[in-house]
Amino acid sequence: YMDVKRPLDIDVYDTTLGEKVGRSSSHSVMWLVAWGDAGTDAAARDGGLKVIRHLDAEYQVYLFGLYARYTTIAYGD
């Protein structure tokens, strides 16, 4: 099992998150089937964001990769 969160912004010292949060995910099962949209645009649409101020990424892997999920988290207004 792995659960890792990390920023996708290189200048995290001057980060302002904003009031809204949006998420988008892609999934894969047994390295054979994958689905979803983990793009920045999909995360912004999910949160109703017009301006993106910061991005995070989240990786979750179960059973040595038999199931994996990658999530983009967008913060903004």
C-alpha cells in the first residue's frame, strides 16, 4: 500500500490556496485497464474554478500496483 501527496507547484513558499477545491482522478486495474481524467482542466471544472492558484498530486497504490489511482487536486477561486 502506498499513499503519497505532493505539491505540483515549484514555488510553494508564496502559495495562496483560494476558497475552492476541485479533484480529478485516473484509475488502473491490474496494469490492463485504465480510465478517468486526472488533468488540470477536469479538476478545475470539478471545483468550479476560474483561477487556479495551486496544484497537488496524490498517488495511491494497492497490492503492488494491482489497483492504482492518481488524483490532481486544484485550489483556487
